[in-house]
Amino acid sequence: MTSDTIRLVARLKARPDKVGALHAVLFGLLAPTRAEQGCIRYEMLQNLEDPTDFTFIEEWSGQPAIDAHFGSEHIREALAQFPILLADELDVRGYSLVG
């Protein structure tokens, strides 16, 4: 089984004193992102053992949809806030389904 869709896994680590603020910013991305053309799945997870650790599991119709997503106003606004909220660099990895 293969698929032409692209999966992204995005991991974000909050500064310990900014967990609530980062959660609010990330939660605010859900509705507008899910409404974007080409967004198939967009899920936000928070680590049960480490509440500073957030992960997005995403599925997109293709690279043009991902490019549009990263160019969207709501993502640009979130990215602008990351320097004061994140303990580490944003880690985004792309995957294709191979089986």
C-alpha cells in the first residue's frame, strides 16, 4: 500500500514556564488549519509524561498544500511567537506512506 499524500510530524518543546501559552497558540491553529485546502488530518498531541512536549500528526494532499499552510497568516503568527515559547527548535519531518 502506498499513498501520494505527505505526512508531517512536528514536535515542539515548550519552555517550562510557557506550557500554557504554547498550548493556547497551538490549539488556536487547529480550526483554521483543518479548514485549509489539502489538509486531510491535523492532530495535536501532548505527551502524558512530559507536558512540555507537543506533537502534531498531519496529512496533506501534497507539497503545494504544505507550502500554502506554512505561508498562511495563522502559521506565520504562531511561528513569530515561538522564540519566546519554545525551549528547542521546531522539529518538522516529512514522510511518505510505504506500507
